[in-house]
Amino acid sequence: MTARKLSISVPPEVEATIKAAAAEEGKPVSAWLAEAAVEKAQIARLHAQGRAAARELVAEYESKHGKLPEESRQRVRQFIIKAGLLDNEP
């Protein structure tokens, strides 16, 4: 596999954290960062899929039973926020 060079800028405390974590796992910093980036991308993809599934379920419910009551909609929203699938934004 060929590798491409990237240049990133991080605050000194983040640099120290990265280097310590890579050393703890016995990996070069570049390998550790690449793995962390892949993990972050996978998590973001799963969260997007979770949000899409939640929207689909609500739409399916509403197509059969009418608009979801606002109280129920807010409970669903709070559950999704607690599950880490959505930021607490309007």
C-alpha cells in the first residue's frame, strides 16, 4: 500500500496526547493517526445511518398513523441525543 503525506497542525497538548497514545500502542504516530481517522470516519458513517434510520421510522409511522405527537417527537429526539447520534441542536 502506498502512503501519502499529510501536514496537520495541532495544539501542543494534542500533540503530546497523540504521541503518548501511539507510544502506548507501540505504533508510529502516522499509523496511529491513520487508524484514528478511519475509526472516526466509520463512527460518523454509523451515526449518519442511525439518524437516517430514525427519520425513516418516524416517516413510516407518520404515513400510517398521522403526525407523531410533539411530546413523542421530543422523547425520540432526546433518546437520539443520549445515544450520541445527534448534537443537541435545534
